[in-house]
Amino acid sequence: MIAIGSDHGGYTLKRTLMDHFDTKGLAYKDFGTYSEESCDYPIYAKMVAHAVASGECERGILICGTGIGMSITANKIPGIRAALCGDCFSAEATRQHNDANILCIGARVVGEGLALMIADVFLDTPFSNDIRHKRRIAQIED
């Protein structure tokens, strides 16, 4: 299951992503926000990060205006490797090399079509399980 959350700046793109997931038959849990009314992004970043860290959800997607605040907040939760991606290559590489478990997207930076492609690549790309990448992830977690 995918945990998904946004602040007001990412709300519209979050709805677009959820519609896309519905079309693809992907299960997700919406952690809010539920409107474009101004809100504080750390609330939603923490809810999604805790859902992923606890194993309630396999991966997460967080969306705000730039994606920066969401990624900073999510990465404070132990076990989370949140990656801010604005292109498909980065989304693929962060899954293969970093085993990133949360994708952060800037709704005011990335267009809707590209955001859908980035999310698909992130969700479809497995971790490489290469020993060098496992070693580096362990060093991050130390």
C-alpha cells in the first residue's frame, strides 16, 4: 500500500496522483490534507513517514509546493529515506541505489504529466540489492 500526503500546495497534484492510482488499481491511504486551505506540511509528512517506517504502508509519496519541506521532515523519522525527485532518472536511481521509501515531489516545480511518470518509475523500480548499496544505506542509518 502507498501512503500519500500533501499540504495545501500539493493538494491538487495529490488528487491527480490518487486518480492515476485508481486507474492502475494501486492501493493507497490518503493521510491528508483534504483541501487547498493553508496548513502545515510537517503534520502530513510525519503521518506518512510513520506509516512507512512502521510497515503499515510499503512506500510513501509526499507533495508540497517544492517538495523540500516534506523531504526534510520525513527524513527525520528513523528508517525513512525520502528523496526529492524532479525527473525520472533520479526516481529510478534513488530506488535502485538508496532504497528510498518515500518520494517527495514539488507541485509548483514539476508538471502534472511528469509527476505521474516520476511516481510510476519510483513505484515500479526495485532496490538493486547490490552489496555496495546495502553497505552505504547501513552507513546512512548509523
